[in-house]
Amino acid sequence: MEHEQTYGRRPRRRGRRVLIGFLVLLLVLAGLIAIADRVAANVAERTIADEVRQQVAQQGAQSSPPEVEVGGFPFLTQVIDGRYERISIRLRNVQGSVQGGVVALPSLDVDARDVRASLDTLRSGQGDVVAETVTGTGTVSYQSLTALLDREGLTLGERDGQLAVTAPVDILGERLTVTGTADIVVGEQGQVALRFDDLDAEDLPNLPLARTLVNNFARSISVDVPLPELPFQLTVREVRPQPQGLTVTADARDVPINSAG
């Protein structure tokens, strides 16, 4: 009786081993597919990075090598479809020449959504990789802005979410420290302007001429900010002061992200 019961259990054990082996095989195949998927994505990322590097150079700008990440999984099904959920591009240490000076962006992050690219384009590098929407976020260093304003001793920074200025000014024979904040105006075409309308100084003489001199200084540093040409046809929509600099948000639609313009 004991032998019969033991014999009856063996098929179940054998079936369990077959099932475990099948599951292991599936896991191995899934791992191989995932590796192949990632390898293909890396090839696409390198191709796009090379194209972006050329675009930046054609615009007369400089940056560290672009960092590209193709989002969405699996990647290979996106290749077959010719549409990609997201491509993220990071440019570091961007520098562009403007009016004889240099405007520096420590970083520029670009997020492209709903990207169209055929398999032949990725394989040959010929043709356009077109993004339905592109959003870019970069930071303009305060050091670059103060260099453009070219006022000795002037410093810019963020205070309570506003762009703050401090500068020494000679008023009626006295060296006073003028402080205040600026309004940041973004035009329809993406032009950025700084308007210093509310400056003051401690110990400012209570005289109309003294106030006039402060107002004149405010107007002299109220300027249009000459931003360098942004890649991917990006147009500035918003500028916000942050501790590290002015954060610029820009966007564009239907953009060939692998060609200059």
C-alpha cells in the first residue's frame, strides 16, 4: 500500500519540475528580450545625441556632450510603430555668444513628446526625427546677466521669488547702496526684459533730485535680456528667479529635433 501511494505522487512531482523549468525558460527569454531592447535603445540614443551635438555647433553655441534617454518600454515596439513616447535630452554648460558677450546656461533640459521617426531614419541617420511637442527648461546664471549689465559692484539674485538687485551708486556726492527688485516681462516672441521700477537706498536724502537719480539708475539697468538662440526652435514662455539663476521655460511644436533650426 505504501509503495502504491509513493508511486502515485511521482507524476505530480515530475509535472511540477516541468512547470518550474518552463517558468525559468520564460524568465531567461524575457531577460534576453529586455537586454536586446535596451541595446537597441542605446543605439538610438547615441544617434540622436550625435545629431543634437551637430545642431548646437551649427548655432554657434557650445555645450558638454548631450545626454539622451529614450523613454517608453518596450523600445522595439516603438521602433516598429515609428512613434516614441518621450525623448529626453540634457545639455550641460551651454554657452552662446550674444552682443559680444557670453550667456551661460549651466543646464538645458529638453523633453520631446510623441516623437515620429522611421526605422530607416534611425538606421541611416538620414531624415527627420519630429517631435509633436518640445519643452525646454534652462537656467541663465546671474553671473552672465551681471556681466551683460556691466555695472561695477552690481549683483543679482533671488529674494522671495523675485529678481533682486544690489548696487553701489553715487548720489549727491555720497556712495549709497541701492536695492530693489525687477519685473520680468516675456514678450509674445519670447523676448525677455528686466524692468527695475522700485529701487531705494538707505540714508537716501529726502530730496527730489536724489529720488530722480535713483530712478534714472533703475532705468539704466532695465534692459532686454539678449538670450542666445535656443535649439529645437524653442520659444521662451516663462522666466522665474531661482537661487542658482533665472529659470527659463520654453516650448515648441512639430519640431525636427535632429536638424538645425
